[in-house]
Amino acid sequence: MTPRLRAWALSAPALFLVALFLGLPVLSTLATTFGDPKGPFAQYAAFFDSRFRMTVLWRTMEVAVITTTISVIVGFMTAWVVAKSPARIKSLLIIAAVFPLLTGVVVRSFAWLIILGKNGILNDTLLWLGLISEPLSMLYTQFSVTIAMVYLFVPLMILTLVGVLEAIPQDLTEAAASLGATPAAAFRQVVLPMAVPGLIVGSVLVFTGSFTSYATPQLLGGERQMMMGTFLYQRAMVTFDWVGASTIAAVMVVVTLTTVLVMSKLARRLNPVAG
């Protein structure tokens, strides 16, 4: 048996389980969307012709993009500090960065209800400082959903980038500096290209996680700021429109897969060696 056939034989059980418990349910869900008597694409036409549904889709994508952008900036800066810290401090910083992951998503989202409420910590602080004259309505807005999403996913970005930044030899930046490169130029031409794989992986994790999130938009967005995850739940469990819910799920799958493919292509273009 050739090494290639041996590799396929060893991976066959795992591939079978993935196809059975992941691929088959997804395909069966997608198949139900093509059985409309009006035509195989009638459900998708109705989805994209609906202003409300398109608003939900664009709002979800906007929140996911903003969350990913902020997470990349904050996560990169934090990961850089962690990666360049002494070994004794590095472990403590990593524990502090990932500590929020030790609690559930619902608990972390519910905490923001206490922070952003009209009688919450943030409003009380702003009133005490005299910066506002009356409490601000921050809950059930896109701001509240986005800030909670960033809080949820920044630790994932940090974990993804720390290992990548640690692997960048310090000699490279020192060599760039000795050749006359400014710190900004060394970062742009040396550090950033080598950090591309981590940035791509972290961005995909954050975007797909925030795009498909349910608990946080439900608690902090409600009906006013409905997103695709909460919309899917409403169609399936409130109105019992299983075909409509399957259509929403299909759109989410397509957006997620498209994002992964685009980011993978971008990674190969920005970092041909890694690709």
C-alpha cells in the first residue's frame, strides 16, 4: 500500500463520521429549500426580494466586519505585547487574556446588560462624572451587540496571534533596523507579512463566529437589532417555518464558506511562501 493510500485509509473513519454527522444534515437542510412548487429557487428569490430580510443580512455582515476589524487591531497589539514580554510575565498575560473564555457566552453577554443598562455601571459612571445629564439608551442597539462581540472574540484573536508573533525571529527586525529601516518600515515589511497566516485564521474565526452568533444578539440586540442567528431561531421555533429557516441557514453557510475561500486566497497572495 502506497503512503497516499495508507493516509486515506487512516483518515477514512473520521471522514465517514464527518460526512454522516455534518455533511448529511447540511445537505438535507439545503435540499428542503429547493422543493418549493413555485420553482427550485423560489425561497431564495423571496429572501433576497424582502427588504426586511436583506436588512437583517446586511446588519449581520456589518456587525461581523466591524467586530473582526476591531478584534484584529486590539488582538494584534495585545498579542505583540504578550509575545515580547519576559517568560515569567508572558504566562500571566496569557491567562489574563483568555480568562473570559472560562465563563459561558450567555454569562458574558448577560454581564453587558448590567454594564450598559440605563441603571448600569457605565451610565452611573457617566452621570457621576457629569458627562451626561440623563442615562443613555445603549441596550438593544448595534453598539451594544458589537462591543459584546468584540469582548467575546478578542481572546480568540490573541491566542491565534501570540504563537505566530513568537515565531518571528528577533534577528529579522534587528537586521532591518541595522539596514536603515525605521520601526514602522520594519513592522510593515518584516513583521506584518510573517503574521499574515495568524491574521487570516483569526479573522476567519472571529467573522464566522460573530456572523453566526445567537446568544449575544438575542440578549443585547433583541427584536430591534435582529441578526441572522436570531432570525433563524425565530423562523424555526416561533413561526415554525422550517423551509424559511433552512433558507436562512443556507445563506449563512454560503456566506461563511465564501469568507473562508476569500480569506484563504488572500493569505496565499499576501504570503506566497505560506500558501
